[in-house]
Amino acid sequence: MEMRELGRSGLRTAPLVLGGNVFGWTADKDTSFAILDAFLGAGFNTVDTANVYSRWMPGHVGGESETVIGEWFAQGGGRREDTLLITKVGSDMGTGGKGLKASYMVEACEASLARLQTDYIDLYLSHFPDPETPIEETLEGHYQLIKSGKVRACGGSNYDGPGLEAALNAAGDGRARYEVLQPHYNLLVRDEYEGAREDVCVREGLGVIPYFALASG
């Protein structure tokens, strides 16, 4: 399987990433396990989830996808070791927890680790920009998590070009650098990556992992 470098993170991914938003939602545990096993068995390695999946479902509180993935990891057999795990922070969890303040990020990461039944996250993404928190504080939060060994690398999802550039300019001196951008991008939706975002990613050597790459089809 061809592996691709994700920016300067040191992480390497196969060219197809498995989105985990359906786990514990439209895919029950047994179905989710079968999908994950087949994905890994085919030689792919990257699974993408978020702490908020699937809070939008009536009766759900968020964390359902991470919980299913954690139960899958717990089966052993090299599942965790062979998986490049992505999860995200920042979305509204409905309990007063949201945003990208450093203290909340640390708290949210601990909760994700518990649900995922692992002691580290390979790639931790800021799910959405937080206009109420200075980007410097957000990057300090990522730095704390990387320094503690709980996260290997960080990135941003749903950032526009200027916001991504501002984050990169703020990195350094106790603030982590975004190494990956996750934009909404596919053959039907092109303007949420092509243009300013793409220019920044190419110039700065960022890895790019689109979501809705199949346009939910």
C-alpha cells in the first residue's frame, strides 16, 4: 500500500481515510467492527472521528463513535498499533464543553482517550476555529498535549486561508504548529479548498485530508 507523508508530522497515511461519524449511529457496534476490520485488512490505516460524533442523534450525547472505536481497539490483535487515529476537539458537546481554550482541550482530550481506550492520539484536529479564543492559546493547548505524549501531531479542520495562515504564523515558542488541514473538498465542492487554503498548504508543506471526499455518496 502506498503511504503518504502528512506534512512534517512524521505520520504516514494510506491514500484512503475511513470516516467514523456513522459508528454508533447508523452503524451498530457489530457492523462498525466489521467495517473497521475490513478496512485494516485491505491495507489502509487511517480512521477519522471526533468527540462530538454522534451528538446530533436524539438520545445521543456525543462520544458514541469514539466509544465504538475504543471497544474495537480493546479486542487487540494489533488494531491500535496498526491504526493512525484522528479525532477532533472544539464542537459543542452540550454540557458546557466547547471551543479551543487550552484548559478545555486538555480536559476533552482526556475524555477522548478514555472513550478510545488508548493512551495517545496520532492526529488531534481543532474541529472548527474558535473566534472567542486567541489562536495562540489554542496552539499552546496542542503543545501541552504533544509534550505530554498524549498527542503526536495537530492540525485544523474548517479553517479558511487567512485563519490557517494566522495559525501557522503564531506557531513556535511553546505553541504547536498545524501540520494538517482537513477541508470540505470533493468534485462537487471545490471552493472550500482550492484557492487561498490550497496556496497556504502548498507553500507551507501541510498535509491535506478532505472530509466528505465522496460528497456523502
